[in-house]
Amino acid sequence: MSPRTCARKSASIAACVLASALLVACGGRGRASKEPMMADPAGAAADSEASGDTASTDAKSDADGPPASDPSDPPSGAAILQGNEDGARALLEQFVAADADHHALTRSLRPTTSDYKTLFDAKAAAKIEAAQAKDWDSNKAVIKPKAGQTEIKVWGATGSDLAKGTGNAREFPGGYKKVAKHLSPTVLFFRFKFVEAGKDTGTAYDGLAFINGHWVIAPKPWRAMEGKTGGMEDDAEAPAEKPAAKKKPKAGKKKK
């Protein structure tokens, strides 16, 4: 390579190096002219305080536990879906609520054909369903406490108890003795009353049971077995009739 060619090549390389240096310098000055990205001390403090407050609130909430339930709150679905006295009471609390729709609540308790077969033996189930359908279809079937009857009394007895007269059988109407052999021995039947505070008598009903995953009512089944209807209210709370006075035997004639 001639000396002249080498000189040209060296000059070209030097020019490239100079151009690169200028480009770097310009880029550096451009970045330097912008304000640096720095955290805002005040914002960081605020975030820290907010985080602290949240943690404090969460800790306090955990320490205090869940808020206490208000007695006026409606019963929960879980409480109602218990097939025991507590579940029956939770269900019936809906009937004493100030805005209760008694007809709608009662209709929700209508048994299906399958339910009747669970409550009674096959022979009685069809007969009782047919008789009670008249009250259901005519909307005569309604559970409704009277004014001021805001307290609930509940008794449970299995079909076996009702047949043998054991447990709470004495709290049920005497008519259950007539259908005792037709009752499912393992089903827990309930009788209940709506009463005024401090009283024992009130508006009474019977035949409530939790079967097949829901609550149903088949009241006064002995009447249905006789082909009778008559609403749902238990007439056991009606004042008892006074027994007829015994007639005095006529005095015989005195023998002379």
C-alpha cells in the first residue's frame, strides 16, 4: 500500500472516531439536561402512613372479631336448613317479622308427592295429600300469628314418639294417636305456637317437618285421613267445653 493511501485511510478512521465522540457527548448532555427521576419524600411518607394505618386497622379488626349480629336481622339460610328445633325456630322467625308475607311463606312449605311418602306410609300418603290439596289450592292454608304474638314455642317428636306417647308427644294434639301407625317413625315432627310475651296459649300449628332437604307442613293428618279439611290452625287452643253436669239419680220411693 502506498504512503498516500495509508494517510487517507488514517484520516477516515480519525473522522469516524471524532463523529462517535461528538454523538456520545450530545446524548449525554441531553440526558443530563432532564431532571433526575427521584422518589418524592412526602409521597413516600404518605404511602408509609397509609400502609401503617391499613395494617393497624386490619390488626384491630382481627382482634375485635366479626361484628356482632343484630337480633333484628333475618335468620340465615344456613340456620333455617337445620332439621332440628333451632332450624324450626329460625324458619318460624320469618312469620313474626313485621313485613312477613304469610301466604307466600306458607306456600313454600307445601309438600310434594314425594314428601308425603316420606312423612307417611304409602296408603296414608295419597289420602292425606288429596285431602290437604283442597286447602292448598283454595289458599285457605296459611300460617299467621295474631297481633302481638311475637314469641315462638316449638316442640319436636318423632313418629315413633307420637305412636308410643313418649318424648314431647303430650304437646301434640290427641288426633295424632289416630294416625300414629301411619307416621314415618324416624321423621321429626314439630308442633309450634305463636304467643304473646309471658303467655303459654296462642295460635298453634302442627305437622312441620324437615325432609328431603327442605321444610314442609302437613297439619292435622288425622282429619285428612277422614277426608276432612279445615285450614291449618290447631283447634287444640280453643277453650275447652265444660263437661255436662251429671244427672242426679232419681230417689226411689220409700218402702212402707
